[in-house]
Amino acid sequence: MIKLTKLNGENFYLNAIYIEQIQSFPDTTITLTNGKKFVVREDEEDVILLVKEFYRDVHLLGHPRMGENE
């Protein structure tokens, strides 16, 4: 899950696995695989970094480093 901020300042968590696309219109809009959309305060690039970090944490992107945090 990634922590994001709605335009009204409310924080929420989103399961990044369901993100289909991220666009700026100029507000950052996240479209899920079911078609639902979320408009957030975070920049497009920041959301992408959060998604990559999430994928690494759940071992969907890259390989865990041997000997790290054992």
C-alpha cells in the first residue's frame, strides 16, 4: 500500500498493484484497473517512486539484497 493525499488534505492508502496509469492534468490523476480514478496532491514522479518502492518491498521489482536486514 502507498500513502497518498487527496486534494482536500485527507490521507489514504492505495494498493499500488491495481494502478493502471498515472497522469497529470495538471493535478495527478491515478486510474485503477477497474476504471476508478483518484486525484492526489503528490506529483506524478513522486507517485511513481512510491509505487516502485512498494514493488521492491513486496519483491515484485528487483531482487532482495542478500545479507541486508537478516
